[in-house]
Amino acid sequence: MTITARPGGSFVDADLSADLAAAALDLARRFHDGATLWVISPQWEPHAHHVAVEFVHPVIMGKRALPSVALVEPDPVAQARVASQPGDLLLAVASADEPAVVDAMRRAQAWGVLTLWIGSGPRPPAGAANHILWIDSDDPMVPATGTFVLMYHLLWELTHVCFEHPGLLKPSPDECAEDVCVTCGDEGRVGEVVLEPADTTPQALVRTAKGEEWVDVSMLGDLKPNDLVLIHAGAAITTLESDQQEVTR
Amino acid sequence: MTTHETESTSFLYPFIESEETDAKSLLDDLAASARDKAAESARLQSASLDEYSDALTAAGTEMADRFRRGGRLYTFGNGGSSTDAATLASLFSRPAHGRPVAAWSLAADEAVVTALGNDVGFELIFKRQIIAHARDRDVAIALSTSGNSEDLLTAITEAKQRGLLTIGFAGHDGGRMAVAEDLDFCFTVHSQSIHRIQESHAMLGYRLWSVAQQHMARPLNGAHT
């Protein structure tokens, strides 16, 4: 048995510190635009609560209170779906193979929510979240040694530094260059079915990052609420399988 | 030349130029700050473990003896420390490996906490639960970055009177916890940062768990030879 765990701070190298910095700037920008930060941690609920209390009731007097809520009901995906609005933030503290988090991160594209994922062990696939803040350690005790606490403490501290630079809180100019951007280009957009088609029309109500819209689904078979579809030019062109992506190292 | 081109046109777009530069320099500053804070966190964790090495071994051993007699662990704190208390309780009750023991956070049940807070006062939310739950073979761990939280101190006093092993995690100068006679062990993390103190509390708690696990894995009749 390991009696001495590796200090969490020793994992924060050039790469991880740059990841934290980029995530903090995005957090600050979204908060500046009125976002709420939703937090899920199905394996370790106290971490979700700690993140929320950190932002809502800062330990440093004078720092502004920011909206953040821990979602700890048995079905965090359902909770995040109904809670989140376009422009919001979703932070998960979870391993890469946590099914509810894998699912929530995929669906966040349809919800218009920016995602952050803190964890350790095997990494999620690249692009599984907008910001992957990862501890590359196989030690299963990492979640209990203060390392995740350090990660979200740093995120909070850096986010508040960003508020001292209001000129930089506008959307990043290269935002539309990212492949997750849905406002420009001819790429398919991810949508989540809200209402299945009524008998007489091939139109389903679908939720996308831009809001809700009626979409032609005549190309697809039966659709149920919460199915994920890919939308192109006003029509749903394919259903996205709910199979989880494989965890890669 | 590129340099000349930049120089010759930059005056036309002063804001674009300066904002791009500023965003990069801000990100560089943030990353450097993250590394500095992380280094301090690691230093403080190691220093705290070193300072309390013997006491942590003694406390963890005593905890193991109590768990072997059927003892339970109660953890408690306020705010972020209540979540760290819950993480610590989970480490004992459902560890990734090793033997699980009964442990829970006294802030976990909102019905109990709000009933006590509303009916008898916030400073009694933990003490009343100690009165309800505690047996003399149990363990109480209180986490407070200031060491001064009234609701924790009254619960510690009650726990001590009932024969529990009492352990405090404090910060700054230890506050009232550092001088509390009702604490069998007090681990004060010497820092002015609440964040860094909490990160060290987690590491100290992990050491307690490790020691307790090691002792619970030994045969009883060989434990004291």
C-alpha cells in the first residue's frame, strides 16, 4: 500500500498549467455573459459540492459570487439537461469511463454548453470536452488526496484574475475556427430531440446550441425524445449512436 | 519582410494588436501563477506530513484499534471543509482498495442539518448528532481552516466527554482548536491560504487512512509484539 501519495501540485506542469489558464479565461468569459456553472461528479459528489460553494461563496472577501450549482441527483444527465441553457458551463469531476459524464459531455453540444472535465487515470478522447484538465496518474487514490481540490481551486483563482482584465472577456476571435462551432460553416450540428414528430408531419422539435427548432426528420426512422441527431441544412441527416466512445490512453 | 509589414500596418489596428498580445500575456501569467500555487500546495503538503509524521502514525493506529472494535468515524466541517469532510468519510467507507469501515459526514443529511439549525441553533448542528450517534469506541474528525468554528468546537467537546477519539484539522495559527484540551490530536496547517490549507487537510487525512489500513491488515495478536 502507498502510504505517501504524490502531492497534487507536482502534476501541474507547463501543459496542465496552460490548460488551466485557457479554461479559466473561457470560464470568466462565459460568467461575464451571464452563464451558470453546473457541476457533476457522480463518483465523488463532495467534489461537485466543493466547486459550487467555491464559486457561490468565495473564501476571499470581496470576490464576486458567481452562480454555480452541484447536480447530484441519481440521473445527472437529466438534471443537467433541464437546468442548462445555451451559454452555460458544465464541469465534471470524474474518471474518463464514468457513463453519465461521457453522455452529458456529448449532449452538451446540443445544449450549447461549454464543458470542462477534471479527472485522473486514462484520459478521455481528445475533444470529449472543451477543456480536459487531467492528472496523468494511475493511482486510484488521487481523488482523495487533495489533487482535484487543487485543480478546482486553481480554476477558481485564475478565473477571478481574468475578471481584472475586462477587455479580454469578449469571445475569443478564433472561437469560430474550432470544430465545435455551430454558428458558421456548413458542418452538421448536434441536436437533441425534444418532441418526436406528430403523425402527420415529418418535423421534430430539436434542441441545438442555438435554441429549439423544428427539423425535418423524414430521412430518419423512429425518433424518441432525447435522441441525438446530426442536423444539416434544416434536416436531421443521421442519428448519433448513444454507444459510449472508447476511453483512450 | 514580415517585420516591416507588421510595423507598417499595425498602427491601423491598434486594438486588435494589443488585445491579441494581452490575451497571450494574460494566459502566460495565469499559467505561471497556476504553477507557483501548485508548487506551494505540494510544498505545504510535504511539510505538513513531515511535521506531524509521528502524531499521524499514533492517531491512525488508534483509529484502527477503534475500527477493529466496531467503531465508526464521523467527519464534519463548514462550507468547503464540509465537502472535504465528506470526501474523507468516503475514503474510509468506500476506498478504492483496502478495508471499508463505517464513516459518514455529519453535514450530509440536509433534513438533519436544517432541522437542528432551525430548532436548536446552527452552533449545535454537529453536537446534537454526536449525542445521538456516538459510542465510546467511535472517532470524530473536525475540519476547520480557521480552527475557530463554534459548531465544530462544541461537537468536539461533546465527543471527548463521550470517550471518542477526537482529531482536529486546523489552519493559520490553529485558532481555538490548537489550544483545545478536548482534542486528542490537532493538525494545524501553517498557511494563510484557505485553499492551500484544504489541500493539505486532504493529504493529512489520506495519511491517517493509510496508517489505519496498515494496522487493520495486521493480525491482532501480532500487532503489539
